[in-house]
Amino acid sequence: MPSYGYRGLNQGGRQVSGVRDAESARALRATLRAEGVFVTEVHDAHQKARGGSGLKREVDLKGYFDRVTPQDVAVATRQLATLLRAGIPLAESLGALMDQVESDKFRRTLADVRMRVNEGTSFADALLQHPKIFSDLYINMVRAGETAGNLEDVLARLATFMQSQALLRGKVKSALTYPAVLALAAIAMTGFLMAVVVPQIVQIFEGTDDRALPWNTRLVIWVSGAFADWWWLFLLLAVGGYFGFRYWRKTEKGRHTWDRFVLRMWMVRDMVKMVAIARFSRTLGTMLQSGVPLLRALEIVKAVLGNVVLIRAIEDARTAIREGESIAQPLAKSGHFPPMVTQMVAVGERSGQLEQMLQTVAEAYEVEVDLRVGRLTSVLGPVVILFMGGTIGFIVVSILMPLMEMNDMIG
């Protein structure tokens, strides 16, 4: 039975919308009319999910801000696993999910997936039509679960994996948010002093020989004057530098140079490696447990590393495995994976428990990342505060020194 999306007004005059199954659009209108809903729009959910609604599109600002987050997908995946474990067929479970999600975009996507499943398409192939919502990793794990006949277990494992990755990302972001806010505050305060306060005080020194002023005062006056006269140039350089850096980072040479620099940067390199190893171990272990072949899993796991240097190490591992080597040897040769990791991977390969060993490595490194995040936050905060205080103090002292000297001369 096809699915239709609708919009209308209820008896209280409030706008309502949703997706329902009906034999035809006319039948849906009749059903909604009997429920007291004045229908203003009905569209084929299957076509609209593909972006091809036959109706004239209206500007809907809500649609521009309607996003499907990884957390939305994780929650829906957990619910779907629960429904399947209860013995409810996949198509009916997807229909139940459509009534639970809040995002209209996600609801239309589920409607399209459900329709494809009803038409005989596999669940993985139906998800494949929506790559912006369901990642390659997600689809391959679902395909492995369908093939092995344990889809509900794979979905539960997938939901746990997605939530753990979201938690890991949240910890790293929280470590950087506080220092970033302090840095922005420092830049704003320094700009205010140089653009507003310093020019007013500098008027006191008019007629004074510049050579009689201390070097730091002359420097502050020069910077303030340059900022006042050429602020547009500084703004242009800042914006141009930002977009230029982004363009350079997208080039192969730029990305490789930057990623290698990050892996050598003090205070950051260890954190980057630990986060990457935790993601690598958790992702690869979860996919192997779900039945995804090793070579295919290694191809997919590259997307979660985020560093081209580490990605090349994984590519070397895939090549070595094709040639009959173990996965541990090329990882050890890369020099980016600690001996503990490569040794545990080697033990897992020999014992046939590679999935469990990878999960153990992931748990250990996630705990270590948590500890490093706390240390990084406790260090970066004071460093930024000291830098901010030093900069503002330098400006204030540079202005006050000649004023105090002038006061002593008058006295």
C-alpha cells in the first residue's frame, strides 16, 4: 500500500502534518476529513523523498532547517531493533517508526524505505538510496545482518556504536569549546582596546616627539593607527586566509602536509592519535562482529579516521592482507599505532578473537581519551587566559607608562 504525506488544519485551526498509508490520495483525504482535518496538501511520500513531488513546491523555511542528525538515526535504529526482536515484521516496524520521529525529512525517508521494502527491495538497498542519512558503514552492517539473519542484533550493535561515537565526539568538542570561547573573547577585547580606547588616549600625546615615547608605546600607537586606517585590509586578509586555508586543505598535498603536521603538534598529536585509534578499533570490531568481511570493513573504516596519514596506513594494511600477511604487521610498520595496539591485534588474529580484542582496545583508548580531554582542558584554559592577560596588560602598561612619566614631570 503506498504512503502519502499530508498537511492540513485540525478542528482547532492548528497545522498538522504526517505520513500515512492509503489506497489513494483521495482515500487519504476522505479518512482525514472524517477525523476532522481540513487537508491542504497531499503528496506521494515516495516521490517527495526522492525530491520529485508532482505538486508545486512552496517555500518552506522549516525545510531548510530540518536536519537528520546521527543521534536521530541512532535512536531510530535502537527502536527498530527492539521492534524486530518483538517479532514485528520489518515493514510494520518501519511504519511504527514513522510515527515516532519528529523530523519531517526523516519521516519521509522512512516512508520511502518502507515502500521499497514492501516492493521487495532488500533493507540495505533501500537505505542505499539515502546516502546523506545512512552512511556506508551503516548500510554494509545492515546488509551483513540481513545475509546472516540476525538483523535485530546488528541494529542494536549499530545503535550502541553510533551513540559511543557521538559521546566520543562530544568529549573532544567540549575540550575545545572553552579555550575557543576564551580566545574569541581575547581577540574581541584586544580589538576594542586598539580601535576605541587607544585612539582616544593617544590624543594626549599629540605634539610629543615620538622618540621621547617608550618603544612599546610607539608600537601600540602604530598598531592602533594601522588598525583604524586599514581595518578593511585586515578583515580581507583574515577572510581570504580562512578560505584559502580551506581550499589548500582540500588539495591532496595540502591535506597530507596538514595531517602530518597535526600528528607532530605538541599537546594535540597524542589526542589525535588516541581518538583515531579508538574510532578505528571500535568501528572495525563492530563491523567484524556484524559479519562484514575484513577487507570491506577496512575500506569503510578509513572514513572515520579523518587523517590522511593514518588512512594510508590502513590502505597498506589492506594491501598486505591481500598478499597473505596479517593486519598487525603493516600497522606496526606505519609507526602510528602503539605496540600495545598492534600486539593485541596480533593476539586476536592468532586466537580467532580479533573482534573482541579490537573492542578491548577501543574501550581502553576511549577511557584514555576521557582522561586526556580533562588534562587538555585544564591546560589550554590557563594558557589562553595568560596570553589574554599578557596582551591586554602590555597594551595598558604601554599607555600608562608615558602618562605616569608626564605626571612626574608636571609634579
